[in-house]
Amino acid sequence: MEANAVLLAGTVLEMDALRHTPAGVPVLHFSLRHTSSQVEAGHPRRVECNVSAVALGELANKLAVRRPGDRVSVAGFLAARSFRNANLVLHATRLEE
């Protein structure tokens, strides 16, 4: 199995309404704004990015109470948005507290 693991801290930018799949599984789409200082090739670099994310199941319920401006740290994996859209989405599997 190839590695695909992400740990990202950021500020909630947008939080969609909690929805449910036809099977009743909670689904929550949200976006995070990440800002940090990283070292690349021995030099400091400021990193700023917006990341689209999705959470399912109990994690979606836990995140649904968060609001824009809240700080969160999530762990998960990256996957294409859909079969026809290769843009990456962070699939959150854990809320780091």
C-alpha cells in the first residue's frame, strides 16, 4: 500500500450544511485556510493555502458544530473530488484535539 496521509491545522473558511447520503451517513463539506512557516531546501518559507475537505459519519457530526474562524486540526487522506474531477480533496478521518 502506498502512503497517503495528511495532518493539517487551519482555520475553518466555509462550512456547508450537514447532509446525509441515501444510506443515512452524515456528510459534511468544508474548507480550511492553512498558514505556516516551513523549511524548504534549508530556507524558511511562508505557506498559505485553502484546502477543500469532506468528513463522513461521526466525524461529520463533530465538525458540524464548528463555525468559520474556528481553528481545527484534522488527519486524513487525499483523493480526487470525483471520477471526472481530479482536483484534490482532503478526506478527514480524525479530528486532532
